[in-house]
Amino acid sequence: MSKVLFILTSHDKLGDTGNPTGFYIDEMAAPYWALTDAGHDVTIASVKGGKPPIDPNSLDDDPSKRPEPVTRFLDDAEASTKLKNTPAVATLHVADYDAVFLPGGHGTMWDFADNADIARLVSGIYAKEGVVGAVCHGPAGLLGATKPDGSPLVAGLRVNGFTDSEEHAVGLTDQVPYLLETRLRELGGKFDNGADWDAFAVTDSRLVTGQNPQSAEKVGAQMVDALA
């Protein structure tokens, strides 16, 4: 059994639109159950600690329309309790975890990339031969991470995430502080993606990344394989 750390955004405002954002709950729930059902122990943390904000676009008001992993998560007392009072990343230690996973949601674009504690945890877990995973906008948390030699963690590795064209399609190119695909490429990542809105994920040297909310289950499965 491995100990896996999930890190969620604490940012709840979408640029200057006034609209709420946060983490995408299906991008957290599907990998959570993939890893938990495989016998791994998942800790859910967030940037600031406490209860992280769920992006309302990811949580349908009609429970019957929610993805099965989301319904299962919300109905599970232990899982729901983990989400109500998360530890802050600043209080966590690399030595306690074998893997780290970064779910997306637009909130990550504001509080993941320049967060020294996320960079410390991701870099440290990767350096000790651990598995690093991220999906959709979650790879924003890879931007500050490095390999043991000091080079960007994504440099020379196949990596995936929300594409620039998908960002354009949702009309938020001018609202986000940067374009994720562009930044990953600038750091030397070998950006490898599927068609917009297709489920797509890639694993390279213990780095598992997925493209969009539709990719959450693929990322979860590949995280399980990488930990096997």
C-alpha cells in the first residue's frame, strides 16, 4: 500500500469575471476511488487548508446527473470528512508520501504555479522515486517543480494538460493568468495531447498527466499502474 497525497486549489474566483471557481470534483473523485480501491491510502490536502472550494460547474444540481465517482464520494462518510478539513500544504512533509496527485479546476491556475510548498512536495516525491500525477489544469502544480539536477521536472518528458485550444473554446484565454500548454512547452515538456475534449492521458518516467475532466478515469488507472 502506498501513501498518496492529493492537493486541491484554495482559489475560488475566476479572474475578474466575478464567477466562482475551485477544483473540479470529478477530477478528484475518479482518481480517488481508483487509488483507494487498489488499496492505497489517500490524504486530501489543499493550498490553504480547511474546506477547499468546489467549482460549481463540476457539481450538477441534479444528483442523478453526477458522475458515479462523484456521487460515491459525496455519499461516503470517510471520503467526505477528508474534504471538510484538509491540511495545508505548508504543514506536509515529503517523507510521508509515495505519490502526489494534482486534480484540476481553474482555481489551480492562480495558486499552484508559484506555490513553493507544492513545488517542494512534488519535486521531493519525484526525487525519491515517487509517482507524480495531474489532470486538466492540475499540471499548473508542475510548473515550479524540478528534477534533482535543478532542471524543470517536465523537461524532456511527455506531458499533457488542458490545451490552449480547449481554453480558447471555453472563452477563458483572456481571463487565466497564463496558458498551461504554452507554459509546459516553454519548460521543455514534450506536450502530447489528444483531440479537444477526448479522454487522453500519458505516463512518462513516473509522471502521469491527463488532458481534461473526461481524462480523470484514465489518469487514475495510470496512477494505479505506475504504483504497482
